[in-house]
Amino acid sequence: MNSLVLMAADSTSSASLTSSLIMFALIILIFYFLIYRPQKKRDKEAKAMLAAMKKGDKVVTIGGIHGTIVTVKDKTVVIKVDDSARIEFSKEAISSVISKDAVKTAPENSKKDKKAVEAKAETPIVEEKAQETEEKTEENK
């Protein structure tokens, strides 16, 4: 009888040990897919962006300073902030790079967007409401 109790206790402890190991493995997998892997992907993209920097690119630093790259060195870049102001930054201090091509096309798109907003503002509904308010002001006089 005692041997049956001991065998039951051994099987229960081994089952709980197995379930604990499975839960621990699941937690490690969750951390890998939700934290470690996306961070490695962001690091890889950041390194590629810093390696692709070239003279003339528009950049934004982690401090929020906007400028144009004048010189690219091994570990630093010189950024032209104003006509006469140039600042040297570490490459790691650059948060985003905007290429020359993207800067040239951006103003064209913004002009089109402004025209679309102006066209939407001049809809017949707005004109009808304006006429109704004019009629009401004439009736009040």
C-alpha cells in the first residue's frame, strides 16, 4: 500500500515538473517573438540607414535638430543647420534620414493636398448655407 502512495507522489511531481518546464519554455518563446526579434530588426534597419547616409541628405537628430549633411566621416557627420552654422554629430545621434529625392517631391504633394482641401471647402452645401444666412439677415432687417 505504501508503495502505491509513493508511486503516485512520484508521478505527480514529475508531471508538475514537466508542466513547469513547458510553461517556462513558452514564456521564453513569447519574449523572443515579442521583444528580442523586433528589437534586432529595428537595430538592423538603423544600421543600414546610418551606413547609407550621404552628402546632401536631410536629417533629423535625436535632439530634434534638422539639417543637411555636409560631410560624412567614419563615426561622425557634419550637418549644416543654417547658412553659416555647421555642427558635428556622432552617426548614432541621427534619428532619421530624408533623401534628396523625397524632399523634392514633398512640396509638390503638399500643394496638391492644399488644392484638394480648398476644393472641398467650396462645396454647394457651404454655398447653400451662406445663402440661407443671408436670407435670414434680410428678413430680420
